[in-house]
Amino acid sequence: MIEANPKADLLRYLQEARDALVWKLDGLSEYDIRRPLTPTGTNLLGLVKHVAGVELGYFGDTFGRPFFEAEPPSWWYTEESEPNADMWASADESREQIVGLYRQAWEHSDGTIATLALDATGHVPWWPEERREVTLHHILVRVISDTQRHAGHADIVRELIDGSVGYLYGKENLPPGDQEWWERHRSRLERVAREADG
């Protein structure tokens, strides 16, 4: 018989998304992890920086456990920060700093998750007053959803950079096929799209 452990299940899916996102940086140059590959500037290192901030805010500030003891970094979510500052890394912010901050965020978040019950309440300071009160369960689901969404963005950005695909290292989660098979498949989809368009 399998014993239910909802908190462990949620944490497992959160950790899988975290690992997938960080893995997308492996083997790439500083340029490639920072370069914008969408019209809105989506880039791999910026995605990692963003989700680090998301975790620190939702699992830290929301539950009275702020991560930054002193002054937060200039990109932190304040009225004075530059819009979208959490979605890209400046030249003096290294990969090691940002990934390190994300790993510290995991520890901080995991501490909140371990300490509190799923029905424990917190307050999201940046939400409208009438919606600020939340449970840990609500925040866990929200952060998992957000992190998985950004891991999907990273999947696409990484494929555009060097063709690498897969869910996690050694877990491609794709049908088998060599480069020639994928080129034929893509050509077929292009043909079908043109046919459907008339």
C-alpha cells in the first residue's frame, strides 16, 4: 500500500522543474545563456534569475521568512527597480552567482515547506489586499506551475541555441529519431500548415 504524502509529491515536482531549468545552462557559453531569443528578450540565465526571485518572494516574504537580511539587490521587486530587471543578467552578474542564488532559494523555500503545514497561511504583500491571504498549498501549486512554465520556455530557447532537447539529462522524453528523421518531420508539419492555410 502506498502512503499518501501530498507535501512530498508537490516538492518532488517542484525539484524536477528546478533541475530541468538549471540543466538547460549546461555546456553553453556566457553569450548563449544570456542572449535574447524572443522579441521580449527571453534568455536562459534570466529565466533562472526570475524563478529564484519568485521562490524567495513566495516562500520567503509571504510566510514571514524574508531571505535578504539587509538591502535586497537592485533588481529585486520594488517600485524603484527597473521593469523586467529580474528577467536578465547584467554583465557583472555571473552564472555562478545566479545559479548559486537559485540553489540558496531552494534551501530557503524547502525550509519553509518543511516547517509549515500545507494549510498554513501567509500574506502575499504585492497582491491586492482582498487576495493576499494564501495557504502554503496554494503557493506551492502556483510556484510549481510558474517554474514548469519557465522550464518549458528554457526548452525552446535551448533548442534554438544548439538543438539540444530533453526534459532532464538522460531523459529526452521524445520519440526516437535522428537528425534526418526530425528534418523530415518538421518539413511534413510545415507542408501540413501551408495546406491548412490554403
